[in-house]
Amino acid sequence: MTQPPEAEVRSDAAPQAPVTAAVLVIGDEILSGRTKDQNIGFIADYLTAIGIDLEEVRVVPDVEARIVAALNALRAGYTYVFTTGGIGPTHDDITADAVAKAFGVAIDIDPRAVGVMRARYPDTELTPARLRMARIPDGADLIANPVSAAPGFRIGNVHVMAGVPKIMQAMMDSIAPTLARGRPMLSHTIEAGMGEGALAEGFGAIARANPDTLLGSYPYFDGTRHTTRLVVRARDAARLATVAAAVEALVADLQGRTTPRA
Amino acid sequence: MTQPPEAEVRSDAAPQAPVTAAVLVIGDEILSGRTKDQNIGFIADYLTAIGIDLEEVRVVPDVEARIVAALNALRAGYTYVFTTGGIGPTHDDITADAVAKAFGVAIDIDPRAVGVMRARYPDTELTPARLRMARIPDGADLIANPVSAAPGFRIGNVHVMAGVPKIMQAMMDSIAPTLARGRPMLSHTIEAGMGEGALAEGFGAIARANPDTLLGSYPYFDGTRHTTRLVVRARDAARLATVAAAVEALVADLQGRTTPRA
């Protein structure tokens, strides 16, 4: 359920316009450190797998003006916005109202949302607090929540999801079939076995010579030494293979040179 | 080394103005999902512990215009900005140049930075790529990097740090003694043992009656059931104790009522 669906790769298709996205994480608990976000990485992986480029993330507190400002900036800048957090039943769950305000539409208890909640929990009283979770801005479509019923919603290009990772992940699965997809970014990773400093000159030259590909260099400490992962990214499989081969040749050459010192 | 220093709590001191902060995470690898950020949560915990309120986080790609725009927005809005990523030796490490551009100052290889790198690695050639790590904007102070020498820097209210968590954490330790500190936010967590829906009405009433405290409600799935952590936050210890006691009484009352159904 939490695996992104396979992207449909049509290598013979004409190049498509990139489909872009931003994530807006809403919640004091992330900013205070009390809760460690698990949603950004999941959504990043998910969107990459279906050919949507995540281009920005923001985290803001549970403050209406801050949510509205961030949402209006992001929805104007990207194909899609995905929000997480702030759609529960408590007083600090203000995301739905903030989204309605950002779009300038009314918000009220939505009979469709009440229906799915009542169907799932026929013996639980729908208190005013629980009905808060059925507040949906005018004109929005519901996003199914197979985990705990209370729905998310989509309005314009904004998808409003829960903050609980298990629920958010299920909502992404509900949303995915409705999204436009770009040509997926393909990638190839080369483990360099040496620090960035030794690689940078040759790697930079390959990057400059191949401006249609994205070359990234990610140093890390593997427990005993500082080493580097080199990543080549391209939408075209043939170009990816060509540039990845050039990077592999560079690494082999440098490893040969540095062996006497290793 | 990676534990935040103890905050100096002076309960008799006059209320201080809040000290605020934003984090700017720079890197394509976070947005593609290839690397899962570990720095936001660490910095959030660290700042909270020393009385600095983290109020916003942004993640942007390795694109100069995007870094400059985000940095200028954040540095105007908060007491401090902390950036992570993009200060290594490779072509995609453009943070230092973007920061110089944002501040409208020149940037060049800094003899102080060269000095610390040469002192650490006397037998390693300082190639043009490695010297890239010594590019520091005019007027910046260096931030010590005890892990791998190549320094971060501070300019104005912006602290530029490495993206590798081990190095970033050491840099935070280097920076911490220089930061103004607010009165630390204290917190008390109550494990409710029930879903948010049952709690929301009473919890909201307590929140409305105590606007000087922050009440948060964080639902989660503990493996067998949906339950909730309730968090009370305040800078004043006595107010924290009073409101936390009210929340504990609410939970005890609700647990008593729901026991027959449990």
C-alpha cells in the first residue's frame, strides 16, 4: 500500500513539460523537535517515482496567517502542493480553515465527510470535536482515508493530508491516480570509495560537459572513512548511461592513482 | 558533543523577547528523496533546548536564485537563520556564493580557511576543488569544523553549516556559545491512552482558558491502537504545572468514563 505505483515509462513519447510540486508541513511539534518528520522523505520518494519533481518544502507552525501565506506562495509556484498535518479534531487543527481562507471560500461540515465517518464508526457519537474533522472547504473533493475514515481533501492544486504517517501514506495512494505525471527522472549511483576533494575537479568537468544531466556528489562517513556517493540523474535513459559511464571511468582512474596511498 | 548545552534558566529574570530562528536546507538530494534529512529534527531539538524558537523550515534545490530568495526572506523574518548543505568542494556546492550574492558582498578564497585546512591536512594538496571549500563571503566569521576542518561561516544573522549530520552537529556546538538565548520553553507530555476525538472538546476548553500556554495534541498509532500524546508548553514553570494538572485531570476523568467500554 505504501509503495508508489510503477511509473509508466514511455521512452518513445515526446518530452513532456515537468510536473512540479511543493510540500507544506504544518505543525508546532515538528518545529519544537518533539515529533521528527517522516513525511517529507516519503513524499519525496513517492513523487520522484511517478515523475513529479519536488522543488520546495516548507514547515510552518499552527498559526493561520503563516499557513495561508505559505500556501498561497506555494500553490502559485508549482503544479501541485501537498500539505501534511492539522486536520484532526482538536483546537490546534486549523489547516482546513486556513486552506479555505487561502482560497477565499466558505467552509462548513460536509455531508460527504460525515457520511464516510458515520459509515466507519456507526457506534461512535459524532461529537462537535469529531465533526471538526468533517469541515471541508467549498468546492473541494474528498481524499479517501482507508485507515481512520476522516478524509483529506483536494481544492485547486492543493492536496490536504493527515500528519500521521500511516494515514498520509494511504492518502497518497488515494491521490496518485489523479495526478499528472512527468517523464520520470532516472538515476544511477556510483560509490566512489574516496572523499569529495579528490573527485571534485573531474566530476565538475563531466557536469559542465553534460548540462542536460544532473550530477550530485554526496559525501558521508561510512563508519570508518569519509567517502562519497556520486549520482547522475537524467530523464533520458541513453544519456544517463553515457554520463554514468564517464563518471565510472573517472572513479576507476582516480582509484588506480590513489591505490599506492591507500 | 552533540548534546545541546544546558540552558541557563533564571526564573526570576524579567521576561525576555523571544529569540526566533529559521532553518534553510539546501540540496537536490533531499528533494529527490535520495537522502533523508536528519538535520531539521536535530536543530529543532537543539534550539528548543537553548530557548530559541524555530519558526520555519524551508528546503530548496541547488539553484542559486532559489537559495538567494529563500535566504533573503528568512533572514529578514527571524533572529537567526541556519543553513545546511552545499559547502563542499564539488560543482553543485554553491551555497557560499549564493549567500554572498544574497548579502551583496564579494567572495573569495579566505586565508583563514586555507590555514585551518592546511593545518589539518599538511600532506594533502589543496587542489582548486578543495580550495572551493575555503571560499568565504567578505565580512563573515568562520565556524569551526572539528570533524573535517573545512569551515562553515556566519555573516549577519545567517549561519552556514555543512549538510553531513556529524559535521553539522559539531558546527552547532561551535556556534551555540555565540547565540542569544530566550527564556526556554518548558513542556510536559501526558499520554492520554485514547484517540483525539474523545479528548478534543475538553482539551480545547483548557486551551481556550489558558491562552498563555500552548497545548498540542498528537495522535499516533502505537502498533495496536490509535492513541494521543498531549503536550503542554509554557515558559513559566508554575503556569506549566497548573495547566498540565488540568489536562491530567481531564484524561483521568475520561479514562474513568471510558473504562466500561475498554
